[in-house]
Amino acid sequence: MPRVSALLVLATLGAAVVSTSGCMMDPPGPSPIYSRLPPAQSGLPAAAPVLTPDEKASYDAIDRQVLAEQDNAMAAEAAAQAWSRAYAPPVTVYGSYYSGGWGHGWGTGIGYGYPGWGW
């Protein structure tokens, strides 16, 4: 039986190696690498379009708004992380069984429970 399980483990390991080895192979044939194509064939414009002053002002306003919102979000996140490190003070419980102390019915203060227990 141990021999069968060892063969099963070995076969599984071999299948894993074979299935992942395809990721390391170069693509077959003289396939082009698109990032190294000449500029005329890349499909992108050769130069960025020139913006008019109105378009530039519009984009600058959008940039300012986005940066302001990003600063606010980062400040809120930093404040949330700072407050998350502060812990709540422990709840103080005076006494135990019903209302506190160790008197009649284990409670000597005002308590809630069965009538007559917790004075």
C-alpha cells in the first residue's frame, strides 16, 4: 500500500511540473513583441495632442479637486488608524451575583433579579 501512495504522489508531482513548465516556454515562431514595434506600427499617436488653454485649465481644476479629495481621504484613514489603536476602558462591575458586594443574595446594592434578591 505505501508503494501505491508513493507512486500516486510522484505522478501528481510530475503532472504539476509538466503543467507549469508550459509557462516558461518562449512563444513558438517569430511572433512580434508589441512593445518593441517601430512607432509607425504601435497604433499609438506619435505625439500627444496639444491642449487649448481652456482644456488645460479644466484638467488643472480636475487635478486640484482630485488631489484635495485624496488628501482628505488619506487624513481620514490616518485618523481612523490612530483611533483604532486606542482601546476602550474596561467596564467596571461592582460586585457580582445580581447587584454588588457579597451581602444578602450576594448583592447589597440595588439590583435586578428575583424579588427579594438584590436589595
